[in-house]
Amino acid sequence: MSRPKVIILRTAGTNCDQETAHAWELAGANVERVHVRELIAHPDRLQEASILTIPGGFSYGDDISAGKILAVQVIRYLSEAIASFIEAGKLVLGICNGFQVLVKAGLLPGGSAADESANGVALSQPITLTQNDSARFEDRWVCLHITQRASAFLPNDTILAMPIAHAEGKLVTAGDMVRHQLVEQGHIALTYCDLHGEPGGYPINPNGSELHIAGLTDATGRILGLMPHPERYMHGTQHPTWTRWQNGLPDGRIVFETAVATARDL
């Protein structure tokens, strides 16, 4: 059986790339961790892969805002290579800081890099991820409801458990029209919920995201960004109640194995 190739994009401040590589390898993929400068110098390397992943961490220390500097690099130097990658029907996954990068580069919810000004800053950004309502770093386990939207990464209408670890995970929109479009165009991939799949206030929704959004997908379902960390639930013993409760395959593995199965058909 073929093993799809995954490129994990890393840079200064990335700190989840090795765990993410482990997750992809367990799911049946071959993995290469590539520094952003190396990919900028050789963007054609991207076309060798079936899946691009931007993992979690604090790229460039999140000095301007979470994921912003890496997003600007993507817009300015890699937009053509990533556009070709997406047009070929390949997959893109952004986890936590990677989700922030995808949003701030314009790759979510629309699926293409945002227009840029002369200094490489995105001009149009209908959504963003900003500071949690609690004004503190949230590190906890959450439940997630997967919508009925078809996705290359997720089964339909399922509840999963995963950990979060972020300070800027609150998704906000430019207004009612954008929220309506996210719903009507099927961009909402995951929402925070309780054990029964129902939305709620803090801590069920740990950051105050509008519409309880935990993850978004593009129109094709082949680009996914999410704030929770599926790579941190690849083994049953990673769940805090593993001695009392097991739910079959660890929920994080579902994300990676579903994507690998999709990529094998490309």
C-alpha cells in the first residue's frame, strides 16, 4: 500500500513538528520536516508531496500576532506554489498556530492566498483568530462536534475529544454576512460542544469563538484548520481518563488516518 508524502512546514518557534510527524507516520505516511526558508528557496519541492501541514507552536514568537509573520511569508513567497498544490487537489492541514497561519494568509475560509499590499500584508481578511475571552492561555481537553460537511480529514457528524493549548484561539468575523457565509457555504468543520454534542459557554467553548467554531474547511474540504491538537491524542494513554474510558481508536488518529486514506486516492 502506498504511503503518501507529507511536508511539515516549520520555522523559528514551531514546537509541535516532531509530534505531528509521529502522528502522520503512525497513520501510514512518509514525512519530511522542511524549514520555510528551504521551501522558499525550492518551492517546487512542495509538488512532491500529497499533504502540506503547518503544525502548532509559536512561529516567530507570535510577536505581532499569532501566526502573522509566517502567514506573510506564505503570501509573499509561496502563494503560487501553494495555489498549484491546491489546484492539484492535494491536502493542507493547519493545527493551532498552523490554523492561525492559514486564516491570516487567506487560505481559509476561501482556499487561496489573500491579496497582498506592497509590503506583503494581506488586504482582505473576513475572519481572524484573536485573544481568548478568558485573557489567558487555555490548556484543557475539549469535545468537538464534526459537522455533516464532507471533508478529506474528518468523518461526518461525529463527536471527538482533543486537547487545546492556545492564547489566541477565539475566531471572530467581520460581521453577520461573514457568519452567514461560513454556515451556508459549509466552511465550519468543527464546533466546540459538550459530551452530548451541544454548544455551551466557557469552558465548553474555551475561547469565546463566534458560532463556537473550532475548525474551518475550504469549499473543497481538502484544506482544514483547527485549534485543537489531534497529534496529542494518538495513543489511548494520552487521554486524562484513559483508565476509565476508552472510545476505540484515539480520536486524533481519525484525523490523520482519514487524510492518508484520501491522499492515497489522489
